[in-house]
Amino acid sequence: MLLNAAGSGDPRASAELLPLVYEELRKLARVRLGAEAPGQTLQPTALVHEAYLRLVGDMGLQWNSRGHFFGAAALAMRRILVERARHRRRLRHGGGRERVELHEGAMVSEPAPGDLLALDEALDKLSAIDARKGRVVMLRYFAGLSIEETAAVLDISPATVKADWSFARAWLHRALADHAPGDA
């Protein structure tokens, strides 16, 4: 009820919803950002806040279930990370050059935005071929859900999730291997 009320623009429902989902969204953000290379400047808290604002800021959105909400959260996080990668690739923001932080003689670089953009492009192609496999990748990779959690969100069996996950990983690996650097 809170999810639907918040999606309809009820500010009281949004205020009640945030404490209930905040820690789980932070966990998802930590998992997703933990997969990034060292040097990532976006913190899990900032990612959660931006994703949450997008979710409750879109008036008229209705969520059918908890799983639907967290699926939408995973998509929002994916879009935020892709937007940041595109932003970093723009010429006036470094033109795809690696950011290097210097401290005590060690050099740490931010992940190449092309990697995330190539993954996003490949994931869009996979979703066009098989939408369910695309959703499995989004929930497993971007939201950090387990096989069982993904099965519950998509209302399919864990065995189906495992099969879709295996196929999607192999398909994406091949798509990314065929992707030449600089094509993104």
C-alpha cells in the first residue's frame, strides 16, 4: 500500500516508505558499486538517494509488489550509472580519459566509462532478443539479488533463473568480446 501511495505522490507515504526500504536499497547499491573498479567517486548513499528520488518522483507509477519496486530500483541505479559513464566520456569532462588520483605514490584510476556503456548496449540487445533474460541480468548484476531472490521477483523457478543467468552471461561475454574498444 505504501509503495502505491508513494508512487501516486503522497508525501506522507514517501516519508514512511524510505525507512522501510533504505537499508535494502543501500545494500543493493553497495553490491553494485563494489563491483566497480577502485576509484569510483559515487558512494552507495548518493546512488540510493538519487534512485529513490527518481522512483518516488515519477508521479503515477504504481508498483504491483515489493519485487516490482526493487526491479524498478535496479533499473534506476543502472540508468544513473550509465548516465555518469556517458557524462565522464564527454570531451569537456575528460573525453574518456582515465581519472587518476595521486596519494602517497599510489595511482588509482576510475573505471573506463566505455566498459559500462558497452555493457548497457549489449544488455539492451539481449533484452530485445529475450526480455526475461535481460531482467535476470539487471536483477542479478545491477541489484545484486541472489538466484532465489531473482526467482521470487520474476515469479519463476530458481532453475529457470540459473539457466537464464548462464545463457545471459555467456551471451554478454561474447557480445563484449566482439566489442572493440572505442566503439561504445
